[in-house]
Amino acid sequence: MCTPDTTSSNTICMAEMPAMAARFHHGKLLISNALQRALTPEIIRSILERHLSGDWGEYGKHFAQANERSLASGGEIESMFAITVMVQVGVSTSHDKRDTTIWIPNHSCWIPNEN
């Protein structure tokens, strides 16, 4: 059974999601109500599973290497996934693995794949 966050409704019940081959723990999942309405539960699940399994999405080699170092040293981990040609979704897990945030980046901050 999932206990909702009492401070906001910006969480997804992870108990309803299938087991993942995770390389690290996501902690509390944070996502805005608007983003929850914009994305299907399947897309959210897919993005989170990819992030937790070490698929860093559309970020280039530099960011992939930084994430691998963060896994070893306890730093923040970030991924970026293309949902459509015009829409990307970011995923960030805090250095202490207490929370993971799914967010829409500002296009001025979007960094294309370096590969």
C-alpha cells in the first residue's frame, strides 16, 4: 500500500511500479502535478527505470562519465530523455539519494548529445 505525501500531491506511488534493475535508490520521487498530467504513467515509469538502470538518455559522453563518477563518489546523478522531437524530460537524483526529481528543462539549458 502506498502512503501519499502529506505535504503535497507531487508524488507517484512506487509500490505500483514493477521491480527495476536499479543501480541506485531513487528516494522520494518528486514531480509536478502539471507534469504528471502531461505524461502517462508508462512514460514516467520508463524514464525512471532508464535513469535508475544507468541509461542517461540524450546526455553525451561527458555527462555519462560524470554520472558514473557520481555513482562511485556519491554525487548528483542527472539524465535527459527525449519524449518527442520538441520535448525533453530531465531526471535528477540528489547526491544523498533522498529524492529524485522529474522535470522539464528550460530550452536555453538543453545540451544536445555529443556523440
